[in-house]
Amino acid sequence: MAEPVDIRVTREAGFDASVPLPSYETAGAAGADLRANLPDGDVTLAPGERALIPTGLRIEIPDGFEVQIRPRSGLALKHGITLPNSPGTIDSDYRGPLGVIVMNAGTEPFTVEHGARIAQMVVAPVLQARFEVTVALSDTARGAGGFGSTGTG
């Protein structure tokens, strides 16, 4: 396993400091769970509704890395709870509040409870590309085939 990357965290004023910081629930987990920090009370989402759920945190990501915000599979399967911009990206130069856009794609109302695990964050290295205009692109077996060009399903 690679050496851990240090992510600095501060808590937002006015939020509940007893809500745990992001944490890995198992030794082999790729994502650290993020929790809802709802000092004004739980948030109920009707089917099809979405909301920005605060975590009460701000983070500092080292240069050369990003944090990806992803849905939790259990919430998706059991309740239809997803993140519509998944994976969300937090850039290394962002210092604003860490919120999670949560959507209820299920058929029943869902209540996001204070302190509940709502998403997971994955730290990933970033490579930036150089873009250059060229006269032609190299040939491949696939060629210019578009969506579905490699077969069915």
C-alpha cells in the first residue's frame, strides 16, 4: 500500500464538532465515509428531490491530488440515494465548505439524519495534460466508432 496522503481538515463555525471526521470503515476501504452535519435538523428528500448536504468541514488537498466524492452503495441499493454529479471532484486549490449533492432516486421519501454517513471520498493522484492541435489522429482498430460501437450491452 502507498504511503497515506495528508488531508488537512478544519471544522466550520456553527456546526456540530462531535460529528466524526471522514473515516475508513475497514482496513482495505478505498473511500473514507463522509457524514451529514445538520445543526438545523434532519433533511427529508422526496422522490426525485436533491439537496446540498453540509459536512461542516473544509479540507486542504495537497497539490497533485484530488478528492472524488462518490455514492455509498448501500444507500443506493436500499433507498435509491445517489449523487447526481458522481464522481464529484474537489480540486487541490478549493478551500470552501465541503458539501455533498444528494439525490433521492428512490420511490419513497428519505431522511438524511444528522451524523449519518452520506457519501465516500476517495483521494486520487491527478495528471494534467497538454493539449495540442494536430492535422490527424493515429488509427486504431476501433477507429471513429461511437457509443455502442464495440458490441451490444
